[in-house]
Amino acid sequence: MNIKDMIKPYIVNTPPSGIRKYFDLINEMKDAISLGIGEPDFETPWCIREEGIYSLEKGKTFYSSNAGFIELRNEIARYMENRFKLSYDPTSEILVTVGGSEAIDIALRTFVGPGDEVIVPEPSFVAYKGCVMFTGATPVPVELKAEHRFKLQPDQILEAITERTKAIVIGYPNNPTGATMDYEDYVAIVEVLKDKDIIVLSDELYAELNYKGSHVSIAQFPEMKDKTIVINGFSKAFAMTGWRIGFACGPKDALEQMKKIHQYAIMCSPTMAQYAAIEALKNGEGEMRRMVDEYNRRRRVMTDGFNKMGLSCFEPFGAFYCFPDIRSTGLSSDAFCERLLTEEKVLTVPGNAFGACGEGFVRATYATSIDNIREALVRIKRFVERVRGQ
Amino acid sequence: MRKLKTPGLLSKRILKGVCHMQKEILEVLKKNSRITVEELAVMLNREAQDIKAAIADLEEKGIIIAYNTVIDWEKAECDIVTAYIEVKVTPQRGQGFDRVAERIYQYPQVVACSLMSGGFDLFVVVEGKTMKEVALFVAEKLAPIEYVLSCATHFVLKKYKDNGVIFNKPCKDEREAVVL
């Protein structure tokens, strides 16, 4: 028996993330600057870390209830209400998960399977497409455009909908473009989706990293709330990536089934992380705001830097990414990133790693120190001038 | 008549404090006073000339007093000894502790001096080349000052954190390359 032949074809056919090869390259380099990693460079605020430590010291090392500690769910309910005006019953409409990623996975597994189609607007987080494929369903990409600032367009969604469409995955503020959706942007989208039997998975992990105003969730539209699963978490807002803790909110009947998968596959989220998350929601806001303010300042420096060197970059109002257009250099995204890394030791990620329509763009994160950003911009400028002169 | 007076008072109060932009400027400068006006302008999404004027205003009002550098002297292998001294003082009629404080902070060896609540009155930070030098300064200069009742000297053995900066913290980016 060849074990390879035993693997399900749709697992084999799911391509690995295109980002990996660059990371292997940078690991061997000295003085390289990485604008490639999609996670906060801040450590988790101390008050939050300390709660995790306390929980271990006190020997609180047992399972929690499957949905997560009720105290945490209560805090999440309070937070969702206060921050986003979304009410969820902590006893039946909130599920604590192992990061937002698990929530995406189990939500998809709950609703879609072989024969179904899931609309995945791109460029977007690489896991959406993969998780859809793992269910046996078919991802249907919708190519978002720079001229629309990578916002969802109702006509594009309408075009992508077929009889088999079961769900749509949207992620705003967006990785990798930094795009956000305002209330007005959603109005037309809601018009398209409100009467259809299509589930919306709204990945709002970057909700707090919104530099223009308050984050808008599609679930805030009353006609959408009953068909939307909101996914959020602590990784980005509270710099808690390694703790693996997130949550899903949605209608009771859906959450009950999602909880079943979570229960059998995961049992419960790490309890140390749950205790820490309670503290994050109770007392972490000040520290979170401090980080958001810092991202905001870096964001302006990076966007300004790209535009000044002629790599046109629309102002990203969310997440911690810039998505400059590199077509003026005549290089493909891959060639740009590979050459920039080998010639100037700056790591960026080619836009097409997040969907074919990302070609012509690169993702650069400002989740790194201002000194790194400054130096990276000097190197990128030097590189761009050299490429243009050739 | 009273109504007329109120806006005047209010505007005076605003002038005394700082505006939102100035607050933002202070936050950035607190961490890095070497940042250029142009960079600040980009960071805060303002015009460079406005930033320049705002900083000048902060300096003029004495809100920004000095631009300092946080130095790990131990690493520089320079001999600097720091002592924190709790000073008990008899306050003077009409002048409280101010007059004694003034006499103390004039010494160049004194790098900080604050009035405290609690068990003692003045908290004085003294720097010198050796422990002996600092001890002699306390014995010969500080303690004999009129109205100074007592001095309790504590020498700093190791600095872990100063001015909000953790010393000896590795600045290596330890984030693993993850795929997302």
C-alpha cells in the first residue's frame, strides 16, 4: 500500500500556502526585515499574561464546559453588545473556540459539504478556501478590485450565486488588503443576500484594528443577524496569537450544532487562555487602545512611504497590512518579493498568495517596529529605483 | 456680566492645557524624542508646520522641559552609582518644603527631587562615581542642611527598568514564520 494513494483527493488537491517558501529563505538571512508575518509584534499585555499564570499557579488546569467558561461567555456577550451593538445569549449563542481559525472550520463544516458552493471573495485569508475544500465543497472566488478599494461589490456577489451556493465567507477588516467595509458599503450587499438561503460567515478578527471609525458587522443588519455567524477573537486585538482563543456568535440552532463538532474534536479551548481572555475583556481595553494607536501611526508612515516611492497604495483603514500596487515596476508579485528578499533582505508576501486577483500587489505588514518600517522603506525604495532603471 | 466672564475663563483653561494633537505628539516624543517633525506629521496625519508650531508651543509653555536619553550605564561600563534618599524635613512657615527642596536640588549631584506623601518628605536621587562619593555627599552636604532632620540612603544595585524601558530585554523578533 502506498499511503499517498489512501489520502482523499480533495486534501491532496488543496495547495499549500504560497507564503511558506519565503519564510524558509528569510530564516537563513542575517539583518533581514520581515514585513511578512501576520501577527502583532507586541507581547500580550502583562495583566492578561499574569491571569494565565495565576490560573496555572492555582492549579486551574481542568476542562471547562464545552462552550467555554460561562464567565468568559458573559464577558464576550457584554463586549459584543458594548462594542458592536450585537446581542447574543451567552448560554446558547456564543462558543469559545481555539482561535478564530477553529470557528471558521467548524462553521463551514456545520453548513457545507460535497456538492455545495461557498463564495470566497479574494484576496483574503488563505484558510477560507482551504477550509471550504476540506469539507468537500467548492470555493467560488470573487475577485475584488483595487479600484473598489477591495470592498465587496453587490453585482459580483450576485453573479457568483448559483443554486448550489450555501455560504459566503467575508473578512473585514481584511487580510491582506487592509480594506474595511462601512455601513453604507454593506447596505447593497445586504440587499443581495437578505432573501437568499445563504449563510454568512463574517470573520471579524481585526474588528478592533479599524482606524477610520467603529467597525461595522454585517450582523448589525436585523435582516442578516439570523443567517450570520460572527467570528471574532483575541489574537489580533489583544496580541494573543499564541494563546489560541477566539469565539463564534450566532443563532442558537446553528451554535448548538457547531458546538457538537467542537465538543467531539476539541473538547474545550485551553483554559489558561480562557482565564487570560476574561482579563483581556475586563481590563485590557487600555492596553489594546495603546497598541491600536501605535499601529495607526505606523500605518500612516508605511502608506506614505509606498506612495512616495511610486508604489500606489490606497489608504488601508483596517488590520495591519498595506497592499501596494507593484505593477509599475514591471515585475510579477512573485518576482518582486523574491528579488526584494534576495537583493535587499526585506520580506513581503506576494498578493497572489491570497487569491489570483492579488497578482500585481504585495502584502506588507506594519506589525513591526517603526525603526524596522523606516529601514524597510529605504531598502524597498532603493530596490524599486534599481528595477525601474534597468 | 457673569456670562461674559465665563468664556474668557474657559479659553484660558484650554490654553493652559494641551490640545488633542499635542497630546498625541507628547505620546510619541515620550518614547522617541529623536523623531523628525516630518515623520511626526506623517504619523499623525497633520501638516509639518502645524507639528512644528505645536512643539514650539509645548516648549514655550514649559510642558516639554528637556529631551533626554535613557542610558544603561552599566553596559557602557561607566562608573555611576545611584542612590535613592529618603529625606525628612521640618517644613518652614509660609514656604512649606519648597525652600529646603530648592536648596537640595541645586546640587548637580542631585538628579531628581520630589515631595512625597507618607513616611518621609523629600525623595532625592543622587548620582556619583563611587558609593563613597555619594555617601560623603549625603553626610557633608545633604544631612547638614538646616531643617533636614534625617536621611536614609538606599543604593541602587541593579536597574531593571527605567523611564518605562526594560533594560537587557532582547530585541530579537522571536515570532515564528507562520502561514496566514
